[in-house]
Amino acid sequence: MMYWDGHDIGGWGIAIMVISMTLFWGAVILGIVLLARGVGNKPQNRGEATTLGRAESTLAERFARGEIEEVEYRNRLATLRE
């Protein structure tokens, strides 16, 4: 027959258990968040998309101000999108 009297883990054991469980669940949650943020996102394409968007908006602004003609605008826009 086993007796369990007097075999509790004590204060330091509880503290270590609480700290380790907090670190474990923090790592699990962090992993889920990082995985969710990374799914479907391609970092190399995000930079290209924003650069292309800026270039197209700059070109549209120049066309709106009358700095370039419609033919030149359409040619440059087609070149940017290729």
C-alpha cells in the first residue's frame, strides 16, 4: 500500500510548474499567431506589389496633371504591369 502523506511539491515546485506552463502556453500561442500571419503571405511579393502600386499612382498623377499624354500613359502602364 502506498502512502502519499508528506509528499507535496512545496512552494518552489508550484512556482516552477506555473512558470513552465506559462512559457509553454505562451510558446504555443506565439506559434499559432506566427503561423496564421505567415499563411498565404509571400514576403517577396508584398514589396513588389507596393512598389508597383506606387509607380502606377505616380504615373496616374502625372497623367492627371497633363505632364504626359494618354498614349504615353497607357504604354508606360503596360510596361509596368509586364
